[in-house]
Amino acid sequence: AFRNSRSGINYGPVTISLGYSMASQAADPGDLYARADTALYHAKNSGRNRTVFYEDSMTKDYVSKSWLIYKK
């Protein structure tokens, strides 16, 4: 559990989701960031405390879902 050291407030359990990609598979730094961000999106949507490696098959799902988010 996470506790604020100054106030002593207990904020409960802390979880983390990670998305990552291999730099050697990216065309440039922007592509690397986009791939890791896509993997992070998938990690967050598959539950808490997840680590997801980028796969090419993820891009289509991510693009269509992010389009829906920004078009609302």
C-alpha cells in the first residue's frame, strides 16, 4: 500500500501497467514511442499490473479505438 509520508494517509495498493518495444524494431524514436504507447494501451485495457510487449497486430485495434476517443 502507498502511504504519504507527510500526511500519513494510506492510499491503498498501487498498481502499474507497462508497455514496451524493442528499439531495434522501430524506424525512429517517434516510432519507438508510438509502439510502446500502443503496448501500454493494451496493458491498461487487459487489467492491472500488466506488462505487454508491442506486436504488429496491436496497431489496428489501437488506431481505431484512439480515433473513437478523440472524435467524441
